[in-house]
Amino acid sequence: EAQVTQNPRYLITVTGKKLTVTCSQNMNHEYMSWYRQDPGLGLRQIYYSMNVEVTDKGDVPEGYKVSRKEKRNFPLILESPSPNQTSLYFCASMVAASSYEQYFGPGTRLTVT
Amino acid sequence: AQSVAQPEDQVNVAEGNPLTVKCTYSVSGNPYLFWYVQYPNRGLQFLLKYITGDNLVKGSYGFEAEFNKSQTSFHLKKPSALVSDSALYFCAVRDIRTNAGKSTFGDGTTLTVKP
């Protein structure tokens, strides 16, 4: 089944404790992206990657890091999480230069206390 | 800079009535426009898109949207609403010419269809 998976689905952590949210897709898509969803603010793009080893900042990259060492994986790293990073996070992938419709993962709900 | 506005936080309609969810956009180049739907506790699902061609595009679950270049709008429509259409709807835009990787979403519109 074609899908985007994220782990963990739920995470409660404390301020300053480094964490990684994994994202993997099995559709051989070149493009992957991370978003955060906050009430009243819609989805805001954090980082995106047009292909392996190619990443770029979205609208809200502060406090986040990403890497794209393999085509299928695009982990989101919070080196020192803070309470304002409490949010619902979505990973997405798509075929670049073609259909441009994104396939989204199920989401990761992160709480930073 | 590109932007998307969904002027209504909430839209309420009765089952069987037509529905419209509004979206306006701003890009410097030619827009690629999308609608996504999010059901409770789920990820987003693609509904439909406009890239080029016919201004009226049809998508999943009987939804359609009309691209209006002069009004910079891309309103989502359905002739007869179902209770199961109740969900959160997002409009999104990409400017393929200037930055294909950047995707901007609106704040979302909650659609409630009452029996």
C-alpha cells in the first residue's frame, strides 16, 4: 500500500530534550516536506526537500533541522525543543515536476512541557 | 511572497443544499492551486487541483472548484452536501515558476453539514 508513515504518533517530552520524528514514504517520491498545524494558523511549512541531499527552509524553520540522506526518509529533528513547538506535525511527499499533489502522513502530536 | 486566504472559519449548510468554501490567493507567477480535506484525527487528503486548462476542475467525492484568474479565487463547491462532507478544508497554492518546493496553505475552513 502506498503510504507515508510517521513515528511516533504521539510524544510528550520536556524542554531541551532532543528528539527526532521519523517520516518514510514508499512511493519513490523525490519531494518531501514537513508542516506544523496549529489552531487558527492552518498548515505552515517547516522544511522541504526536492531530492536526496537537497533541503530548503519553509516559512517556520527556526528550532528545527532536517536531513535527506535517502530518498524514502526525511526525519525532523528538534535539537532543543521548547513549549512553543507543541503542535501537530505532518510529513508529506509528492512527485515533483509532475502532479504536485501531496500525500500526507497521519500526523505526530508533540507536547513539550 | 505567496499567500492564501480562506475568509470563513466556518461554513454551515443543510444536507442536500449546495455548498461553497471560499479561497483567494496571491502569487507572482502562475498558480498551481489545491484543495485538501482533513477528517477528525486524520491526515490531509487531496481533493482536487488546478494547474492549467479548463477553469472548472472536478475532484473526489463530487467536489469541484472554479479557477478565476481575474478575482484570484479558487472556490470549492458541491451541488448537494452530505453529512459525511463535514470536515476541515484547506486551500493551498504553489508558484511553480519561482519556487516549486514552497507550498502555502490557508488557515482552513470547518464545514458542518447538518441533517
